[in-house]
Amino acid sequence: MSYQRVLNAIHLRATDRVAQQENLDHPAFMRQVIGHDPWRDSQQAFIDTYKALDVDWIFGIPKRSVRFEPGESSRAGDDGVRYTEWGMTGSSWREEFACHDIEDVLNYDPAPLYSEQGIQQTIQSCRDDQALMGSSAMVSGLYYTTLFQFPIMTFGWELFLTAAASEPERFDRVLKDFADVSFRNVTAWANSGLDLVLLHDDVAMERGLVFHPKWYRKHLFPLYERILAPVKANPAMRMAFVSDGDYTLLLDDLVALGFNGFIINANMNMAEIARRIGPDHFLIGNVSTAILTFGTTEDVRREVRRCLDDARSCSGHIIKATADLPHNIPVANMQVYFDAVNSFGRR
């Protein structure tokens, strides 16, 4: 039922209850939901929890678990990656980057980052996860480095921003080469037979855009047109956009590029966006994870009702805690959140 519910939502068809997308990583709550220790078999614990909660859409079933000792704040992984405590899976971050100065950035060749075997393995993993979830939930593709994110992940914020601002013409060449890699990856997603792919690019921060809107329109979005073309050519597939922060100033540009749906973050105005583009697009969000974490149970109920009311103009609304559901949310608030979605979200 849940797979069908989210499929109806992304095609703007009626649903019995608001569809729900969540990224949950909360061992204490999982234990309460499934009745046993999730650490014994973390992958099965995620499957059982999502099914028990009737979550309609997930980005995949986590394959790793990272258990921290008391007092341990982070742990070294492979290839310059470190992990910070975050539920069962750990939050990864990189300490080493590919370049060390602007000239290295401007001469960088992203082509070796593409791996046909790698993208096909990622897509097959998505299919395998879908087989495990069955009709209980949709497992969608998530392509993380659409374009803006690629140099962030490769060079780090400082070198990326400095090179892009100081040598815009030379950096355009690097950005175009990143776009070529993404075009090949997105083409694979478009041919995957999946119903939905989520394209991620952190074009904004909490207080707004990283660059002036003109920068994105000149340097980024012309390259988006090529990257998105394979998905737009597939009438059976839907694509949604996600970014950190408030990207409202770019929303009209992203609509014009052909995105079918958007994750609307908690610091964006869902009511206004739903009125403006909700009749023709599905919108995901925009429950505040901060309220779930620091509010009372009544605050949580009010937040769910507020979100549903704000999204009323959108027949394809999919509710979501937009900063996910990590392990530090009080268990009582987690329970109230899911109860409120089930109670207030009936149609």
C-alpha cells in the first residue's frame, strides 16, 4: 500500500493519507517499535522499523553500523573519511581533498570520477533494497553530487568558492567537466526502470544562497539542462530536487528546468510555495526537526498540523522531517510525531 501511496503522490493523484518520506536513524526508538535490539542486525532492524511505521518512501537501507564507545566523539575511517556519532550509521565527513591550491583546482580533471561499474552497482543496490521492502515503501535513487555539490566534495568549500570567484572563466571549464560526469550518472538513473530519482545539490545555506542568483543562472543552470535531459526524456520517471538551506530565490528557475518535485526545508515558506507551484508539483517536507528535538509533545503535534495545513494547496504533498530523524530526538516526541501524521494526515 505504501509504495502505491507515494506513487500516487508524485503523480498528483489522490491518496488515502498523506504520503511520508523519512530518514530515520534512532536506535532507542527503533527498539521500541520493533521490540528487540536493533544493533543485533541493523539492516533488518531498519526494514522492520520502516514497515512497522508505514513510511512510504526511503532513500535506501543503511548497510553499515558504527557503534561509538562512551566519550568517543569521532572515529577515523578509510581514505580520509571520519565518522561522527549519528544513530546507528554514523555521519561521515572528509578531512583530505583532491587539491591544495587554486591552480590545482583550475587544472583538475573530474573524468576519472565516473565509473560505469560504480553507478550500476549503486542502482542495483537500490533495486535490491526495493526487493527487501516490497510494496511497503518506495526506495528511490539519490544522486548526491548533481553539480554544485561536486566541487564542494572534491575541493572543500574554501578552494571551491575562491576558485569560482577569482577565475570564473577557467572554473567554468572545470564545472563543465563535472557536468559531463553527472550527465553520465543521471543517464544511468534515467534508464534504471525506477519511478523516482532525487537530485541533490547544496546551492544554499541556512540564511540563503551561497552566490547571487545571477551566478547560478549564468554558470550552473545552463549545465543543468544537459544533466537533466535524460530524465526529462523518460515520461515514466519523476525527479525531485533537494538542497540544504533556503533556496527559494532559485525555485522558479528549478521549476523551469523541469523538476517535478522539491524538498521544502523547514526555513522555507511551505504555504506560499504550495499555493504557487503545489497544483503542478509534489512537495516534500517541511516539518522542523528542531521542533521535534527541542519542543514538547504538544509542540510536535502543532508542527505536524501546521505543515499539513500549509501544504493543503498541494495534492502531492509528502510529509517529512526535513533535517531527518536522528538519535537525539526524545523517544516520546518520535512516537507523537508518527501518531500525529497518521491522525491528522487522513484524507
